[in-house]
Amino acid sequence: MNIKPIKSEQEYESALSRLDVTFDALPGTPEGDEAEILALLIEDYENEYHFIEAPKP
């Protein structure tokens, strides 16, 4: 597991691909921990660079 902050669109795409592979890992396993950390990093990157405004009523 080589986890680091996501700083580019290429790293973001790589993280998404890796999350796709580890998504169904069992909690408490090394792959499960990796998936959890990747999800947090991806969420943080998306909140900063892929922000979607709430719809207006």
C-alpha cells in the first residue's frame, strides 16, 4: 500500500482505479483499510477540485 495525498488529476484517476479494485475488501483487512483511506483522500480532492453546487429550488 503506497498511500499519499492526491495532488493531480492523474493521481486522482489512479486513486479511483485502485479504489475500484479494493472497494469490496472486508473491513479490518489491509485492503479494507486501504479502501477506506483512498475514499477519504478522493473525497477531499473532489471537494476541492470537483465541487458541485447544490441545486437552487
